[in-house]
Amino acid sequence: MSRLSAVLLLLLLAMTGTSAYGTAAVPGISKPAEAPAEPEPLVQGGLLGAISSSIDDVQDKLDLDQSLVDAWRLRADRAVDEVDRLVDQTSRSSWRVAGDFLLLSGVWLGTFALIWTGARLLVRRLSRRRWLRTRQRVLDLLGYLLPYTLPAVACLPLTLYVSHFLQVSVGRALALCFAYATSSGIVSTSVLLCVIVMFNGGHKRRAVAILRRFSPRPLFMIGFLAALSDALTSPQIARQLGGNITSSIAVFTGLSASMIFGWLVIHMRRPVAHLIRNRPLAQRLKQPALQESLRIFSGLWYWPILLMVLVSAVSLIGVGEDNQKALRCALFTTILLIATVFLSTVFQHVFKSPKAEAIQRNSAYKGRLLSLLHALLRIVMAVAFIEILGRIWGVSLFEFASRNAVGRAISDSLSRIGLIFLVTWLTWVVLDTAIQEALKPPLNKRGARAPSTRVKTILPLLRNAAKIILVVICAITTMANLGINVAPLLAGAGVVGLAIGFGSQQLVQDVITGLFIIIEDTLSIGDWVVLSSGHAGTVEGLTIRTLRLRDGKGFVHSVPFGQIKAVTNQSRQFAFAFFSVQFTYDTDVDRAIELIREAGDSISEDPFLKFNLQGPLDVFGVDKMDLNGVVLTAQFRTVSGGQYAVSRAFNQRLKKLVDNEPSVHFAQTYPQQVVLPKRLDTQVENSAPSTQAPSKPSDQPAR
């Protein structure tokens, strides 16, 4: 709707601009003395200033034509005089007028009723035939042609023949007018219903049923009023009733017919559109281009008809100087509209063809540029349509833009605004396509690397920043071309930004710190980090100010970047699963090392754990000796995050191996304190022999 409003406004301004130079010289009429050329007005203030400069001209164009009002007032006065004379004439011979009217009307009605009754009986008898029972369309056609079309066509000549035996009178003229209008209404309605019945089949039955149910009465009124308007404009009727009376009634009936026809077109636009676009499935699949054209035409079919109705109404009122010219312009407008719809359909099929879709799949840049080109072609086609439409009706936008100061100001502003939008649109298409291509994972490309987490983190922020910058620049430059002074706006924005910067130093610190953290690739989405603030978890999101973490319990923490002093990233490249195992002094160290290697080999051969490893187990040997025993160390190099699973599996397997080896023992904390349950102590004392001597305390550390 915004585009349509802009187009209508530009067209209206073009019409106002042509008034400045629309008084061209006419052959055979001497030119008046040329006045000294006045300087063109200086248009300032951009597009809004140009529009405001032409408001007076627009108001002058919108004023009513006083000559038209005077003409209708004069016609109304003369029609009143003619009515007075007609009343005087009919008062002297009222019985004769009424008799002529009733006689001719009775002839028409009697003939119509007689033929209608016979035709109904004939249709009823034919419907009993076996070959017509399965042919519903033929039966419906006979139901309209025989009872309605045939009587209406036959009654009118008989009524005209009888009228020749009567003298010329007002009653005779009125009876002939009503007989002609009624016959025309019935014939036009029955013919149109016969055309509608021809579509009664398949999925169109519902639309045909709606049309047959709701359209007969409006169609009859349209035909009746249009024929009555035509009959009243004939010279014979005008001489008998009065030219001003007949012309006024003809205009009224013509306008009524146009209004009813316009209402009927709008009310029945959906059933008619269903009849236009609904075709069998085989035809739709075989001819997709034609189906698309019919689909578009089904949504626009009523606009040319409404345009013709509007032009007819305007011509009846008398706004146009030449009715034939107005009708011709309306016909050319209809042809132009149909041609524009056809070209739009062609362009749509060209840019939606399989070849174009293949180009879009192979190259994202070409696909986006093709979409941009399609949009530009549609804009150019719309401008060309408006220009050709204006030339059909005697207005030219290009002449208005080149010969008028207001037109030049408007065209310059619109061209600059259009160029700004085009450059902004093209820049955004290139940037957005590049970012989306960088974020897209590779498909069926050997050796292609997936986008890193750093890229996935920075590029969305860069895309949002680019969008904001482009929108702000486009808005500022557009306002400048509209005539709005943006200098105070920029100055105020700078002052407000400075005040916000001083008042929100913590916010600025968060933003700057976060910017450097992202640029230096300190952390990325998906990393497990430990912060100096005490938070630890997986990075789920980054904004321009905060970091969002999800800890091991599933809780989400939002940490401002300004609170981060140090970051421990545990998800970069690789990690080490370090093992420190302590054995007793009486343990066979060589055997303990063998058990450690055996546990490491079992992990390397495990089908699930081996993918976490980046190398074999490195055994460092005896790392230290203390009061508790001998400490042996070893480590695995694992992928980031895989060290925990490897450590748990190693500890479990080493424990099982040591339990089954008598010469290898884990050390315990010195001094060893063994606390046995009371029940176990009593059982030991009872089972021990009374003559056994107490054992000597050992000098070795407890195992």
C-alpha cells in the first residue's frame, strides 16, 4: 500500500505540474502577447519542500469545475419547464396516454407469458428424454434459452408492430421504452447465464452454482437500466418527452447501471477467479507457465472492468471533454495493464526457471544478485507503466520532471533516494551473503574445513553491526534528501552519546573488554572455561557486553566482560590426562610400571576411548618418594575435553590389575590405622588359640 500511495502522489504532482505549461498554441488562433518570462520559483527543502511548494496547485486541481455545475443547473431548470409542459399535455389526454401505455404493455406481457408457458412445458417434456438426463449442461441451456431468451426476442417485434397502429403519444413512447429495456435485460441475463452454465463441470460446479444463484437479478437490472438509458437518448423519445428530461434520466439510469455492475464485479470476483484459474491437473502440470499466467490474471481480472465502469460513469457525468476519447484511453489502459501482467509473469518464470534455480544452488552470490535484478526489473517496469499510463491520459512524468522547477526538485530527490537505497541494498546483499557462506558447513567437499568456533562467534556480531551501520547511514542520508536538517540531529546524538559514555563507564569497559576477548580468540562458543570471577561452564553465547555460561549442573550464568580478569580455557586443541599413583616400598616397581603400561594399552585398544587419544601413554617412572611410598607418574595426550573419560577408565583398569597382582600394593596414608568392627574383633579373639604368643610389632610401614 505504501508503494501505491507514493505512485498516486507522484502522478498527482505530475498532473499539477503540467498545468504550468499545458496551454499550448491551437492552430487558427492567434497567440496572445507573450508576457515577460517570470523566473522559476526556487525550490528548497528537498523532496518535502518541493511537495509543499505544489500544494496550492494540487488544491486548484482538486476544485470542482464551476462550468460543469452551471451546466447541470441549467439542465435541471430546463427539465423542470419540460415537466410542466408534459404534465399540461397529459392532463388534457390522460386517458389516451394511459390507454396506449396499457395496451402496448399488455401486448408485451401477454405474448411473453404465452410463449414462456409453452417453452416451460417443452423444456419439462424434453427433460424426460433419456439422452438429456445425462447431459445437464444442455438441459440448463434449454432452461434459459427457451423460457426466457425466445419470448423476450419474440415479444419486442410484435410490440413494435402493434405500436404502428397507434398515434404518437407519451404513453406509446414510455411503453416502447419499457418493453425494449425489459427485453434487453432478460436477453442479456439469459445469454450470460448460458455462458456461465458452459463451465459447469469438475471443481467449478461450486463457483457456477454461486453465480447462478446471486447474479440473475443484478444482471437483469444492469441490462434493463442500460437499455432504458439508451432508449431515452433516441431522438424520437427525446422529441416526445423532452430532451433535458430524457438526458437527465438517461444519465441517472446509466450511473445506476454502472454502480450495480461495479458492485456485482466486486461481489463475484472470487467465483469468477475460480473459473479462470481452475483447470484439470494434467493441464496444470503440462503447462505451468499458462497456469501461472491464469493465476495472476484471476487476481487482476476485475480491475480493467472497474476501470471501464469508472470511465463510463465519468463520461456520463460530463467531466471529460470528449467521451469517445475517454473510452479510448480506458481501452488502451486495459491493454497496457494486461501487457504489464504478461511481462511480469514472463520475468517471474525466467527468474524461477530450473536454470536460474540451479545457478542459485551453485552460487549464493549469483542467486542473491539475480533476486536483486528481478526486483530492479519490476521497479523499472512499474515506472514504465506509470509513464505510459500518464501519456495515455495526457500526462508525462518525464516532461514534468524536466520542464518544471518543482518537477526537477522532486525527480532529483527521488533519484538520489533511490540510489541510496540501491547502494545500501547491494552492499547488504554482498555482506550478508559473504557471512552466510562463511558460516555454512561444507557439503560434499573433500578437504574443506568447517567454520571454526571463532568464526561462528565473530561473524554474527559483525553481521548485526553491519546491519545497524547501513540502516543508520541510509536513514540519515534519506532524511537529508527529504529536506530534514540532520546537523542538529547528529550534534544531539553526539552529545547524548558522550553523556552516556561518561555515565556508563562500566558499560563501556564491558564492551571494550569483550571486543578484545573476541578479537584475541580467548574463548569461543562451545568452549569449557573457568573464569577468575569463580564461574565455570560451557560458553553458550556472546553478546556485545556479556558472556553466557552453562555450568555442570545446568545453570546459566551471564557474566559481564568487565568482571573477567583471567580466563582458563580447557577446550583448546588438546589436553593431558595426568596420572600420579603411589605404591608401597615393598612393591616391585618394574612390575608396577608394566601394569601401568598394560592399563594404557587396554585404553588405546578400546573402540570408544581410542578416539579421545592423540598419542600413546607416556610413563615417566618414579617421580618422587616420601613417607607414604613411591610415586609413579604417566600421562595421555587427549583431545580437548576427553581427558576426564580417559582418567576414569585408566583408574578403574589399573585398580583391577593391581588387585590381581600380589607383588604390587597401593600405598596408604602413614601411620596406618586399621579400625575393625566390634563383631569382627570378638570373632578374631575367640578364634585365636589361647597359647599363641602376641606378635611382635613390625618396623615396616603399614600396607
